[in-house]
Amino acid sequence: MSDDNVLVENPFHTARLKPLRKGKKGPQLLAVVHQSGCTGCEICIAGCPVDSIELVPGPDSTNPGFKQTVEIDLARCIGCQNCSQDCPWETIMMYKHDDAFKIWGHETFKSELYVSPNTVDKLTEEHGIKFDPPQTEEENTESNDTKDSEESAS
Ligand code: SF4
Ligand code: SF4
């Protein structure tokens, strides 16, 4: 399996700043967008009580609204069914909690919430974040010694 077939949570998506669903047990039903039928009209977004429907921009970064679609953050959906009732194109369906994750995989052709590990690496670079390897005890002592000698010299 290529790396691109594995998806991981995108840590840079703004949805990560939104509050998580409360309660340990997930809802009985979750909503999944069948993106092939989505026109990106955004009607479903307005009716979601927990703001868990995210826009997915179209392929042209200079005109992201063209051919945009939406996706639902399954980690935050409370299964209220508003979106599936509101969608004029009947392209959001409700599924049993566990089935929803499998169907999401078949019906999602573009996601910003879940991306390949390569994309996370690229985004990490773009955001200028460097993850330093943890220091050994020896390295720690050395850097403390350097700090001490710098302080006593000043
Ligand atoms: S089912 Fe309700 S909570 Fe879930 S995405 Fe649709 S509107 Fe939002
Ligand atoms: S209402 Fe339906 S067609 Fe419109 S953006 Fe939502 S899922 Fe897509």
C-alpha cells in the first residue's frame, strides 16, 4: 500500500480548534456526504448545530469556490439529521455509527480533515514547525553548562 492510501488527521485544519463532541459514546447515526453529488451550495452548513460541516476548496487555488464540496467531521457530528434533510441534492445520508466510517472512505474523493502523512510533512514544512528530537541527559547537561558560562561571562 502506498503512503498516499493511508490517511491521518490533518493537525493544521481549523476544525481542530473547534470543541469536540461531548460524551464518551458516539451518536447512533452519523452523516456522510456523497461528494460526487455535492454542488458545494453550502446550504447544509447553515443548519448544522455543531458546525461540523467543512468546506473543501476546488482544485484551482486562485478560485477555491469553483467546484468546491463539503465534508463532515465525523468526530464532531451529533447525528441530528438536519443536513441530510436540508440538502437539496439529497447527497448527505445518515448511517449507523460504525458503517459511516467505511462509507466515508468510498464516498469522499477529497478531504482536508484527513490527509496523507506526506501532506502532513509538507504542511509542517510550510508552517515552519520543526520537531526537535528529545535531548539525551548528556546533551542537556552540556547545554546547561554553556548557558551557565554565558551568564557568568555577561
Ligand atoms: S447530522 Fe447534524 S450534526 Fe451531523 S453534520 Fe449533519 S447537521 Fe451537523
Ligand atoms: S447542501 Fe448538499 S449539495 Fe449543498 S453543499 Fe451541502 S452536501 Fe453539498
